[in-house]
Amino acid sequence: MRPIIGITCDYDWQVDNFLLQSSYAEGICRAGGLPLIIPPISSCTTVEGMSDILSKIQGLLLTGGQDVHPRYYGEEPHVAIGRVNPHRDDLELPICQAAVEAGMPIFGICRGVQLMNIALGGDAYQDLKTQYNDGDLICHSQSAPKWAPYHHVSIKEESRLHQILGTYQIDTNSFHHQAVRNLAYGLEPVAWAADGVIEAIESESHPFLIGVQWHPERMLEDPRMMRLFEAFVEAAASYKS
Ligand SMILES: [Mn+2]
């Protein structure tokens, strides 16, 4: 039986549509998982709804998208913040917390890495260009095809991410104007861009809690990016609620 992976999706309130890039589901399928898209609607965001969802899935994939509202880390919206989506925040922050408590494997991508850090008590740069002062900021918003590697990422030795990717250096795509700033307790940074921006985080104590700032689902032809999905689905396959 293939493990069922819950995948968060976007809701566009202007046209009343749920949205998900198919490559997220494709990555899960290719890795041997069965995708279950979780819509950010009220029947899923109640305590009962979330508990029902969590009882049906063995892994949680937190996908890319808009900015998490900064109120969740005690800030007002910065002048350069992007679009925020209360529908997603209302579902994803508590379901992430509940999944962490349950020891369920969680994989975060882009918004997902920021969201898991915020859900656990960390915060984010609301806008790198105006708020990041620790060095010469490189470009993190590529004008190139989504599958195209764009900037270097250095990976920490001995990290789980390193074990999965099998390399200390990888070229990734990059589409983000935010990034993880202060880490939540229990999380550690395990990958950085050349400017020091955190590109991946993980938890040592959790069975599988990994977030990456880039978009591996857009680079599935790279076997190392597929390994991320495979390792996640493998962890989900051995998850016991
Ligand atoms: Mn980047």
C-alpha cells in the first residue's frame, strides 16, 4: 500500500479556484506515494477536520505560494510584503503543528519551509531585498525557466539533507523574496546560498522534518531532486500514527 501524502494547495479567492502545480503531485507519485490534495476550506481547518485529515495521511507536503502573514511572528506587514492568504494560513499553520506533534514526516518547499519555521516559533524576512543586511544579496528571483539551476547552495556535512542529496554543493532554482530568518527551537539550518541566506532547514529530533527554499518539484529530471521526494515518501511509508 502506497503511503498517502497530504499536499497543501492554493486558493484563489478572486476566481474561487483551488490551485496546485501538478509537479508536486508528480514528484510524490514518481517517488511511490499517493497524493491527497488538502483544500484550505473551513471543513478542513476545524480541529475535527484537521484530525480527520491527519488520520488519513502518512506524510504532509507543504507547498510553495504566498507569504505567511507576519502577525504569526508578531510583526506588522512590511511595505514590501507580497500577497498573503488567510485561507492557507488558517489551515497550514495548525496542521503543520499537529503533524509535528504526531511525528509525521513533513516536507516543506519554498513557502512551506518558511511556514514550518513560523509554525514552530521562528520567523522570516518579509522581503530579502529591503531587510537582509548580512552580505551581498544575490538574486533569488530567477528570470529563467523554472527547471533551470540558478544559484549555488552549500549543504552542511552530516546533515540529513546531505545524506539524501549525496553532495555538499548543488545548483538550485530560486523563486523567493522571503526567507527563514530566526530559527524555531529544534530546527537547524543545513544549507545556504552564497550570500548566507538559509536555503534548507531540518530537525534532528523529528523522524523527517525537512524544508527547502528552492523548488525541487520543478527539477524532477535531476535524480538528486527526486531523492528528496523518495526519502520523504520512504519516511512516510514507515510512519505509524
Ligand atoms: Mn534562493
